[in-house]
Amino acid sequence: MRMTRYFWLFAVAAASLLAGCMDRADVGLGPACESNLVAAERALSHAKANRIGEAIDWAKAATLIGAARTQQQFSEYQNCYLKAKKAREILRRHG
């Protein structure tokens, strides 16, 4: 009985420690994710308004932006950042 109590105490402590470490790693990428998303959305609107590029590129960029927003909602900031960056690169080719 005593061993079980120590096991559970250790398990809770380890889970708390790991959860704390996971949150700290993504904190820096959260703002980068958001700023890249805003910039990508702005670039997409500008490209559509000025008829820059092709509709296929607009669709690719819009899909990546939507996927990045989904990643952001699940706190997957690294994937969000990468998708938003890729969308901006697609739009930058023609602008």
C-alpha cells in the first residue's frame, strides 16, 4: 500500500513537470505564428484585390492559412508558423 502511494505521487509530479516544460517550448512561437498568419492573410487579400498571381496560388495560400489557423487553435505553433510562412512564400513569388 505504501509503495502504491509513492508511485502515484511520483506519477503526478512527473506529469506536472512534463506539462510545464511542454508549454514553455511553444510560448515563443505563439506570437510568431500569429504575426505570420496576419501577414499571410494581408498578402492574400492584397494579391486578390490587385489580381496578382494566379487563382491556383491563391487557393494554395488560402488552404495553408486555414490549416495554420487550425494548428494555432490546437497550440501547434511550430506547424502554424511553417504553414503561414509557406503561404507567404507562395504569394511573394508573384508580388
